[in-house]
Amino acid sequence: MASLKEVKTKISGVKKTAQITKAMNMVAAAKLRGAQDKMEAFRPYTSKFNDAMSNLSGGANTNAFPLMEIREVKTVELVIVTSDRGLCGSFNANIVKLAFKKMEEYEAEGKKVSFVCVGKKGYQLLRKTGKVRKSYTETMGSFQMFNAREIATDITEQFLNGTTDKVETLYGRFISVARQVPATAPFLPVQPVEQEEGTEEKKASGDYIYEPSTEEIMDVLQPLYLNVLIYHAMLEVGACEHAARMTAMDNATSACKDIVKNLTVVYNKARQAAVTNELMDIVGGAEALK
Amino acid sequence: MGQQIRLEVVTPSGAKVDEDVDIVNAPGFGGDFGVLANHAPFLSTIRIGTLTYENGNKRESLMVSGGFCEVSNNKITFLVESAEAGTDIDVDRAMKAKERAEKRLNQSAQQTEELNRRRAEIALQRAVARLKVAKSL
């Protein structure tokens, strides 16, 4: 049995860990609120954008725009959006796992795959494949629209000059605080946005006056739309990260409590054994003196 | 007061304006345009500039950066990357940004680096628009 002192140090060590994990849990909870607010604020923008895009691309000829051009797919680029920091359970690992699965699928079809990593964790895990074309780390902490634009512009250039034929994004979708699932979404070529149900009245007023022409508007809107997609993925991952960390840290804290409980039992047993031993010594000594 | 049109200005960080107004003047890609109540459905891209709207005697200006606007069902919606009211604008910072952009433009006139030049031009446009809005207070 471990000595009394050893057990005691261990208990205080575990208690300190519990303190840290609890603090991290609370920090994550606070940050999650911020990230969720940001996501809420962004929602009207995306939904309006989707409406406008569907209005526009309804009658558009897909091959008229270089960004919508559907080519024979030889190279696929996967944009992996993960968090910059770890200690958030299996959240990043799940996204990367999906990335590997996708990679294998595409490679089985004889396509070349490359990665663009947004967020440090994804980069660290995918680096050894040697297929990471570009990585953006240290952006997930506080990012703005222009960060998303930088990323989207770079990816778009690759698509336009024919280096990549298809681009997909992989990120974590925020379903609830307790549930985040890895998800993929098509990025390039730009998909014509489907009309959502219940937009009959929209169709009726579909005869818009366009200024400048539809084509020119599309040329401006499509890159913006791509920025929005990236920004959206980053926002979702931000919220997911904090939610995942909250759960992970909550589990860690309760695990610490369990360990402390068990160790206290061990400690008490050891203490009792020591007391009994001492008593026996004293009694033995007293007997000998008689 | 005549008929009014609903104005919405939406940015990635949330809705900035949501109210009924008399007239909206916006910086369209091909030139400024004004929109009154019951305008026909209309879609235009927006460049960096000032968006003004009037409601009764009240006249407000916003600095907007690139995006687009949609008019339908007596509602005008601006989707822009950013929108700032005069009170939100830091005049000193805008002034400095303007000087910096001008300096860079002068420099790159010699070097003619396309990308830098474009960036500086955009920065200059933003700074000028900000100053204009801030002054109109």
C-alpha cells in the first residue's frame, strides 16, 4: 500500500487539476455564449444572401460563370476548418477522421487530393500526409470577415487557374451545446442555390430590374457568397469548439472528483492501519514492562 | 407624410437598421440611386460609399462597404460587409488611414504593383466614405 504522504500529495494534485478543468469549463461556457451570439447575428445575413442567390441563379446557365463551371474532376481540395486549441474532446479528431475518409474515397476514384487547413489542430493532424497546400493557424481566436475573404480568395484562385476542379469544406456543425457533428459542404463550383419551400410569392415577383446586368451582379456576388460560406463554417466551428470543450472539461472535473473520492478511501485505510500498528506497538510495550 | 418603405441594413455582425423611411439614397455600382416607396423589384450591387435615408425631418448617413441591395415588396434590404453610423466612426483613424492610403498610392504609382494598388485604392475609398459620414453629423 502506498505511503500516507504519497497518497496525500496525489489527492492535492488531483484537486488542483479539478480546479483548472472547472475554470476552463466556465471560461468555455462564457466564450460559447459569445460565439453563439455571433452566429445568431450572422444568420439573417446568410438567409438573405441565399434568397438573393436563388433568385439570381434560378435561370442562370451554369457554364456561363467561371465559378460555376463543372469540370471533369481530377483534383479535389478539402478545406478543413478546425479549432486552434485542443482539450475539447474528440471534436477536432472527428473532423480530421472525416477528412481522411473523404481523402481515401477520392483517391480510390483516382483523384488527387489536397488540403487547406483553417485552424491549427487540423493542420497538426494532417501535416504528416504531406498534402496540406496551405494552412491558416492562429486565426480562429478572433476572426473577422476579412480573414474569411483572404482564405476564400486564395482557394478561388486555385479553382480559376485550373489547379483544383472541385472544393469541399469540412467543418463541425453546431446542433446543440451537447451535440456537434462533422459535416461537409460543397464549395466550388458554386452550386445554384435551391429555392426553399414556401417562397411562392418570391417567384411571383421574380422579375427584377438588375443593375448592372445579371452577369455582372453574379460576378460580384459569387466571390462574396464564398466568403460567406467560409465565414459561416468558421463561426460554427468556433461555437462547436467551446461547446465541446465545455463538455470535455465537465467530464474531466467529475472524473477528478471520482479519483479524489477513491484516493481518500485509500488514504483513510492507510491512516487507520498506521494507527492500529502504533496502538499495537504501545500495547506490546506496556505488556513487556509488566 | 406619404408612403414609406421599409429599410433593412444587414451585416455579418447583425442587423444595423430596421425601420420605415421616406427615401433611401444608395451608392450603386453604376452610380448613386434613390429608392422611394413601392419601387419595382430591383437588385443592385453596392460599392463603398455613403448610404443616406430620410425619415420625416430626420436624415441619417451610414458608411457602407461592398455588398448588394434588393428591393421587393416595398422593402429595401442592404447586405453589406460593414455599415457604420457617423457616431461609430473614429475620425482620427480614418484620417490616418486616408493619408496612409494616399502615400501608398503615390509610391505604387512608380512600382505599379497591381494588387497593392488596388488595396490602397479600396482603403482610400473606405477612409473617404467614413470621413464624409462623420462630417455629415
